Amino acid sequence: MPVPSYESQREAAAAINARRELGLEYEEQIAAGLAERVEYAVWQQRQADDGRTRIELAKLEDTKLERGQRLALTIVSLGVGIPITAIAAHDAGLMGVGFSWAGIAVVNGIFNFGRNRHRR
């Protein structure tokens, strides 16, 4: 639980002193004013908490999106790599297979480099 600020403590003390000085006739108004300040402080704290929560949720969504993109790229790389390997092995031999997979590796590297740069 957060410690009340000096200003909040001063306001509460002022409200108590005002009640003592003004008497019972004004007690209801003083209490209502103090309750309003407390409600406003609680509202401000909740807004700050919601802001942190939204940021955390946005980071979590970004992480989920990144994982999905990586999975999709992996599946596409393997899906494309298998037929390319067969074609390259038939037409260009081992050298063609090496160039084909090097191209796929470059595409994956560019994707990962871009994602890592975006995160910083």
C-alpha cells in the first residue's frame, strides 16, 4: 500500500481542524470534501495502474505476434526449401542446393535482423 504524500496528510489534518473549529454543523460538508479528495486520489492511482497494464499487454501482444511471424517464416522456409532442394539437386547438383539454402538463410537472417533492430 502506498504511503500517503505529505500534501494528503496535510489536507486530512486541515479537514480535522476545520471540523473542530466550525463544529458539527459543517461536519457533513467537510467529510464530503475529504471523501472527494480520497476518491480522486484512488482514481488517479487506478489510471496509473491501467497505463502500466496497457503497456505490459502491448508488449505481450508484440511478443505473441513475433512468435507467430517466426513460426510462419519457418514453415514457409521449409515448405519452399524442400521443392527448391529437389529442383536444384536435379539441375545444378550440390552447388545449386547450397545456393538455394543460402538464399533461404539470408531471407531468415534479414527477417531476424529487422526484428531485433525494431525491438531496441
